[in-house]
Amino acid sequence: MAASLASQANAIAWGSLVLAVIVIIAGIAWGKIITANAEHEARAMAKACADEYIKEWLSKEAPGIIRERVDLIADATLGSGNDADAADEIGREA
């Protein structure tokens, strides 16, 4: 009878140990899955926020920047405002 109880206690101890190892491995795997999912969601949210911020900034600033560039190009235009005619005119003068 004593041997039977000792054997049963030994089996319960080993079963508890195996169950504890399984729970630890499952916990680590679950943590990795949750971390990867959270990182993916954080990247998606950061991209969405950045896209929204860039879109808002461009809607406010882009027209002014384009206007400045067009003014610079217009200032650089030679002669009558038509580059082809201005080039012909410079060619004739040379």
C-alpha cells in the first residue's frame, strides 16, 4: 500500500512538473504573439497618423511652395516670357 501511494505521489509530482513546463512555454509563445501583434498595430497607427499629418501639412503649405517655385521659374525666364523666343533672341544677338 505504501509503495502504491509513493508511486502515485511521484506520478502527480512529475505531471505537475510537465504541466508547469507546458504553461511556461505557452506563456512565452503567447507573449511573443501579443508583442508581434501590438508592434504591427502600432506601426499601422503611426503610418496612418503620419499620412494624415503629411496630408494636412501639404494642403496648407504646398500651394505656397508651388507658388514660390513658379515665381522663381517666371523670374528666370528670359525676354518676353517665352523661353523658346528668348533663346532665339539670344542666339541672334550672339
